[in-house]
Amino acid sequence: MREITYAQAVREALAEEMRRDERVFLMGEDIGVYGGAFGVTLGLIDEFGPERVMDTPLSEAAIIGAAAGAAVLGMRPVAEVQFSDFLTIGSDQLVNQAAKMRYMFGGKVRVPMVVRTPAGSGTGAAAQHSQSLETWFMHIPGLKVVAPATPYDAKGLLKSAIRDDNPVVVFEHKLLYKTKGPVPEEDYTVPIGKAAIRREGTDITVIATSVMVLRSLAAADRLAEEGISVEVIDLRSLRPLDTETIVKSVCKTGRAVVVHEANKFAGFGGEIVGTIVESEAFDYLDAPVVRLGGKDVPIPYNPQLERAAVPQEEDIVAACRNLMRQSPRWRARA
Amino acid sequence: MAESMATAARKVDLPPGRLLHMYRQMLRIRKFEEEVDRLYQAGKIWGTFHLYIGQEASAVGAIEALEPGDYITSTHRGHGHSIAKGASIPLMMAELRGKETGYCRGRGGSMHIADVESGNLGANGIVGGGIPIATGAALACKKLGNGRVVMCFFGDGALAQGAFHEAVNFAAVFKLPVVYVCENNQYAMSMPVDRGLGSTDIVIRAAAYGLPGVSVDGNDVLAVYEAAKEAVDRARRGEGPTLIETRTYRWRGHSKSDANRYRTREEIEAWKQRCPIRRFGEYLEGLGLLTAADRERMEREVEAEIQDAIAFAESQPDPDVSQLADGVYA
């Protein structure tokens, strides 16, 4: 299969969905000739024109609200919010309007809209351009939240999001835009709400999203050399959450590490741990569940500080080693 | 008084039947709101609501300038807009009672009444929150080429919200078919306009977006109609948005918690003297279109209509708790 980048995969999803359905259009800041802050929409204006690839004023509330208003009347807008940090500016429209319209109005409207947004740290953009705010939106009934880790999923989940009749927030990680992976040329979708097991293992389940999936897989390679077999689950969707895949895996391994870039404190790792301990997997646990998440600080500028603020491959390796040492059965084996 | 003279002197091209319909619509809103208040006092309606009494000419005058396929977005003070846009009063009453058969299946209540079929894209509990929604609806109308127009209502308090600026600028940039109607009822809850706004010249804001701005007497239904008609026609011609201010006054408190500590009885009484319904009634009498007997008959008919709606709502079932999560997702 051919390999393309994550950014190209997103662009293909947008182009193919616009070709497939004339109700689909894009709105965002500098997405036209400029191609978006990360070049994701580059060239789309040439094929689809400024009516369908709309450069908007710098107005996140208007962008998200206009997407909701257009969606209610049957359009299928895809809004780009230039950095996920700017979701805060438009969050009334997302949280109080788009997410709630259907329920408040007695289930009588559909709000088929997508908000795509680059998230995460690692680019030196500091505290207001590097956050991982997915937990905020996971908390809101009426929204769906996805965070693809691979080019294949970036395309397939975005297509599902565009075809979904609910507001979907797609968190794309900036560090992933240039990563490459196999992506089919024919049409396909990835279902929202289904996790993927990226690597099978028997000792520890590592549950991750987005760029942390790549770091977890790299950590799993190293741990395999030490005889620790790690199963890596890529959640892909955060709301709805595929609790079945998580529980099944932890029942098998008896140990779990949850890794996300968002702040650990009140982050979605707590929700994953809750899912595990409230389920039958609790009886299979051989050790406490471990959470790795962002430190309790704004993302700093200095590259060493920035790196230290979020989980890295070596943190995942260390956490897994510690977990195995704590475990009585493993100690007996050693 | 002088304002009635202004109405009387107006040349209006509406047929008599249409004028009488507008009068009846204002009466329906007034009676509906009076009964809602009474039902609340009687413990039949709970939660909160915001009465439109005193502002009837603003909703009716503006919405009468729309065609049936056009859309509105409304506010937390939205009953008047719903009725003027053609909502079913029994279904509104059922919603206020929290009934399964209400407009929102009892999930929304007063602040979220919506009826997309009649073009009402929803009241809104967030001040200014509907302005971007209306703008997006207008964007859809433009993209769909359906010739429809969106009328977006909000109060003077919403002018201090960022969403107002973002959305109006957005609509101006894309020349969207939307009419922004700022109902200046003089107070954002307890904050008078001259303390809450840097400039009380509300429509001067339009110039900042390159739009026309028109301020009208919001208690003069025909003045509102004329300004709205011009703005709606302009929007339909593809010439973009207009900002209209309707200067009016709410007679009752902001909501149920309001003890009216921030304004005087004299001020309220002075505005009651400018009652939009009485003024329009006198105007119609002056034209020979309405007699005192007609007026009394119409009042009785409206009263009966509202009582029937109350009885309907009373008879309706509550939502089933087992269906709590219905309608979160499509």
C-alpha cells in the first residue's frame, strides 16, 4: 500500500468528502491560499474555490457558531480551529450551542458538523499554542471526540466525522502531521468509538492516544528486549469510549498504564482507570493502575522544559518496568 | 400622544386583514405572557422564564416582514418571537409545563423553545449565543441559494458580548442574508444601557462593519415593520445584513427573581403609557378598521385560545424518566 503523511491523509479526506457531498464545505482562518497554519488544506482552494474553502475572519466563536447554524439547515461544515487552544474562544458555541441543540430542542434537529484542530506540544509554541484540551470536550454530552494517531485513522476517522450527524471534534497532533503510514487509495472509513490494538502483549496493557501511541509502541519495543510483553491500545475515539477493548485487554494482562499528553490532574486517564476498576478487570489486576500525563504546568517554551512537561518514551518504559517490579508474580518469575 | 401621531401619519401598504392579524398577534403574546405569569404564581410552571410584556410590537413588526420560509433565532425572552413566527400556543404551553408533547419534549423549557418547521431555530439561554447560529443559518441559506433570510433577535445586553462582534463582522464579510434586530429594552437584567454600553447610540455600531443601521420606536409596530421590511428585502437581494434597534421596554422584571430595585415605578408607568398594543389599536380605530366591539371580541377569542392551550397542556403526559437520554445524539 502507498504511504502518505498524516497531513496528506487529512487533506485527502477533506477533498474526497467535498467531491462526494456538495453540502460539505470548509471554514477556518488562513485555510485558503495560505493552506492553513500547518499546510493541511494546501491546494484545496484551487479545486473547490473560495466558496467551499472559506477563509474566515479571526473569529472562533463565529466560525464554530456559523458551522452549527449551517449544520442545522442541512449543510455539513468542517471548521478548522487553527490551534486547539483557541477552542476556548469558541467554546460557548461548541459546548452550549452545538452540543446541546439537539437535546434542548427535544431531539428534533441534527447538527452534522466537524471541528478539526491541531493540538499538543513539541513545537516550541509555548503555553497558548500547545495544549491538549480533549478532556474538556469529552465531558460534554452531545459531542463526539476523536484523536487519530496514524495517517490511516486520520483519514478514516475524519471521513466518519464528516458523515456523522452530530458535532465531532477531531484533535490532530502537530507532531504527527509529517509522519507517514499506509493509506488506501479507495474509499474507507474508521468507525468512531472503536479502539485499535496496535500491538498484542501479555504482561501490561498500555492505553494511549495520538502521539502517545507512537511513544508507547517505541517503549514496547524496548521492553520486549527485557522480556516484558506490552499490549498497546490506541483509543482513537475518546467519546464514545471503547470500554470493551480496554476491559478485555486488562483482564488478559492484569496490569494497565494509561498515557496521555493532557495534564494528568483531572485528565481523561482518570476516566480510563475508573472504567477498569469498575469492571470485571478489577479482579484481574496484579498491580495498581498507573497514569502518565502532562505535568501540572502550562507548556513551557524551552525545549528541555517542554520535553519534561509531557510523557516521553523513557517515561513509559520506566513506568512499565516499575509496574512489573511491584507485581508479586513477576518477582517470583525473576 | 406624539408617538401615536407618528403611527397615524405613516403610509403603510399593508391590507386591512394583515393589520388586524398583527394586532391579534400582539394580543396573543400579551395574553400568553399574562397567563404564564399567573400559572407560575399558581405553582403550575416551574423553573424560570422571561416575560415579553411591553415589547410585543418589536417581535410582531419585525417578523411580519419575513416570508413563511424565513428563519429566526430568538433569546431567553423568546415567547413573543415564537408566537409571532407562528408557533403553536398549545405546544408552547405544554413545553412550559415540561410535558412530553411540548415543543422540546419537556427537555428545553422556556429558554429553548425551537420549531425548525415554522422557521424558529431556537430561543437561547446564553446572551448573544444565537447570533453566530443565525449567521451560520444565513450562510447555509446563501450556499443553498434558497432565497431565504434569517432574522436574529438579541437584546441590548448582547451588544457587550464578543459573539455579537464576531458574528456581525463575519456576516458583513460574506454579505449574508441576515437581519440583526437588537431589542433595546433599556436594561441588561439590572444594568441600564447608559451604564453597560460605551455608546448608547446602538446602531452606530453598524458603521464599524460597513452595514446600514436603523433605530426605530420599538413600540410602534408599523415603524418596526417598515425598517424590518427594508432590511429583509435588502438581505434577500444579496446586499447583506442590516442592524436594527427597536427601542422598547419590558414592563415586568428580568425574570422571576427580579424585585425591580434598579428602576422606579414612575419609569415603568411612563412606558406603560406607551403600550404598543393600545397605540396600535387606537391607530386601527382611527382608520376605521377596528371598533371597540371588535376589540373586545378579539380579546375574548384570544383569551379562549390561551385557556384551551392551558387545558391542553394540563392534559398532556410528562416525559418518561426511562427516556432521559433520548435526543443527546442523532
